[in-house]
Amino acid sequence: MTNRQAIIYLRIAHVFFNITIFFFFVFQAWIGLRIRKQRKSKQPPQVLAIKRHRKLGPVLIPAGVFGFLSGCIIVYLDYGYLLKYPLHFFTGLIIASLLLVTYPVSRAIRAGESPWRERHYLLGLLAICIYSIQVFLGLGILF
């Protein structure tokens, strides 16, 4: 296998990995919205959903950052510099930054009403929206 073929396979792996992570983030957001809706309507919390949301988040954060870093490495190996696709790069950088900020915000949430809940919600919503744009930008590069 030549270096060029290896890079093509790495690009394909990058695409599939990041699309998978994106769908996990959408699933995570869906669970979070369900928890939020129940809390706002004063219903008893679904303990299983809360546990799942708390366990999946710390796994998805490094996975999302890894997806960004792997893309950086692939582009650098292929072209010798990072800004071959500047819009895709900076969108990924924003997503990775949002993920890294969202985690400590989520750790600051305590029982009852907390201002950190709203921040966590807004950061997560922003990350999902930008991630959606990033998927389309990435697919545009691939095809």
C-alpha cells in the first residue's frame, strides 16, 4: 500500500468515525432534552436516562476532540500544512473548543435549579448545530 492509499483510507475512517460521533452527540442531546423536559414539567426524574447521559458525555468529549485532531493529522500528512480546508478546520476547532468548555460546565451542575444547566444546554445546542454544518462541509470535501 502506498502512502497515498493510506491517506485515502485514513480520510474514509475519519469520515465514518466523526459521523458516528455526531450521531452519538445527537443521541446524547435527545436524552438531555428529555431530562430537561421532565425537570421543567416537575415530573419525577428518569434515573436511567440521567445515568446514561452522565456516562456517555465524558466518553464523547474526548472522542469529538480526537476526531478533530485526527483530521488535522491527516491533512498535515497529505498537504504539509493545516489550512488546506480553512472553513472545515476552524469549524472543527470551534466544536472541539465548545466540547472542552461544556464538560466543566456540566460538572458544575448541582441538584435543583442551577444557572449551569442553562449554560450546558446552550453550549450543547450550539455544538450540535455547528457539528451539523461541519458534517456537510466534510462531506463536501470528500466528494
